[in-house]
Amino acid sequence: SWTTDIDSTGLMLITNLDTGVKTSTQTDNLLRRNHSILVTGLQPQTRYRFQAVSISNSLGRAFSTAIDVTTF
């Protein structure tokens, strides 16, 4: 979850750090300030990097700081 100071869409960039494969979640294209995304389908004992992306109505983009995690 994250918040933005202007209305924007949101998606999550996901990188599998073990394989280098990059994917992203889909966006519902609804402009909002409170964003929440549920990520599913992760593999156990795998390192991932997550980065939130918000895109405003004027197509300005903001990227969060990346967070690295390892699944159980």
C-alpha cells in the first residue's frame, strides 16, 4: 500500500532477483490517492524486488524506493 499527493493509477514492478525476470501487476486505470496491490504467485525461497509506480492523469510518473524481500 502507498499514498500519492495527487490522483494517479498504480502498479507494482516485480523483479525475481534469482532469475532476473521482470513482471508488473495490472492497473485498473482508476485515479486515486490511496493505492493497494495484492501480489500473488510468488515462488518459495526466492528473492524479489518490489517497486511501486504511480502515473498521474498528465502521464507524470513516480517510482518508490525498491524493497528487496526473500519469500519463505
